[in-house]
Amino acid sequence: MTPENQINAVVESAIVTRPAGASGIVLVCEHASNHFPETFGGLGLDETVRGSHAAWDPGALAVAEYLSEMLEATLVAGGVSRLIYDCNRPPEAASAIPERSEAFDIPGNIGLSAERKQRRARQIYDPFHATVSELLDETHAQVMITVHSFTRVYLGKARDVEVGVLHDADSRLADAMLEIAGDHTSLLVARNQPYGPGDGVMHTLKRHGIGRGIPHVMLEVRNDLIATPKDQQTIAAMLAGWLKQALASVAPDTSRA
């Protein structure tokens, strides 16, 4: 049986932590994992690529898990590599199943038929976003925060920004965070950096945040700052205090977290 011919193969695309979080906050970490289920055959990639930032957001899951504990927040994390399917992209986006990512060709994604792309969306994208939606409902969520990391050097270009605060049309929470950033960190913080709305990275925010009218934000942390468990906990503690203060002015009911 060749990879992806296992039509009924079960893929754990969403992993939930603290499903009964009491704070009214739901965290989402779409690029949490570089897991490649056997049914996809590794997409023809070697271990170096499967472990690189092209395949996931190193450090992001650990930061999100610490935030889940510190904020008493529910967390939904991606269970497979974004090279199989990027859950922060809609099915119609070419980047949802990339044929090339950063400097790497992705052999197992090249020349896929429309039916095989649809199958991946059904296996991974649909259940992931159904889980996010269900938990937003079940927790009566008032806020959604997505957690990501990015590389210090991308395609040979160095990035100075250390923490990105990203938003699309609804900037309420991002504005509140940026206004008080200096009270919480000496790191270089920037709005909509290293990515912005024009880069197609706002899908989860738009689908679940704007769609529900709740405050939301996407946080990007440079991954060299969260390379160790100690650094991950330190950054998470900084973000937790920063978010609590910002949320007190945007969504007061969450300030008890």
C-alpha cells in the first residue's frame, strides 16, 4: 500500500491541552509539530529538513504549553508537520500543501492531484479547525491567541525583530499589547513583523477571531530566544504578564487568569 492510498487512515491533527480552561482564553499553535505519520512516507525528505523550521515552529509548542498553564487557557496544537498540511492556510491556498518551503523542494507534495489535496484537507485541516471551533464554543471563549516562532535568518536575510505582534483587520488586542510592550520586555517588538496580512498568515485569526468578533492576536517569537526549556519558560512568563495587562483593557473578564 503506497503512502496516502490509505484513504481511511486516522491522523491526529489536533492535540488539546486543558480543554476546560477557566480563563476564557483559547491558545492555538498550528505549527507545533514536525511529526510525519507513516501514511505520508516522510514526503521524500531527509531528517535535516524534517527537523528544520520549514517543517514546524521550533519552541512554539513549549511556550504555548507554559502559557496555557500560566493563563489557565485551553490550547489546541497541531499534530503533524505543516509540510503535510499547513493548518494556518485555507484549502484553496497553494501554500497549504507547499511544493517548496524556504530553500527546500518537497517531493511528496509535487504534482498532487486535486483529489489528493482534498483528502489531506479532510484528514488534517477539517478536524483541526473543527476542534478549534468546538473549544471556542465550549469554553465560551472571549479571546484567541495563536503562538508561532520564526527564524533569525530567512533565505539569507537576517531579521532584527525579536517578537512580532500580528493582526489583520481587528487590531484591538495587538494595539493594547504594543502600547505597553516596553513595560514588559526590552526585546525588539514590532507590529506585523516578520509577517503581515499580505503574507497569507492570518487564516486562523480571520476564520475564528474576526469571524466571532472576539479579540485575538498572533504572536511570533524568534526561535533563537526559545531554544531551551529555561528560555521557553522565561519568554512565556513575560508574554503571560504582558497579555494579562493588555487583556484587562480589551476583555476585562479574562484578567482573572
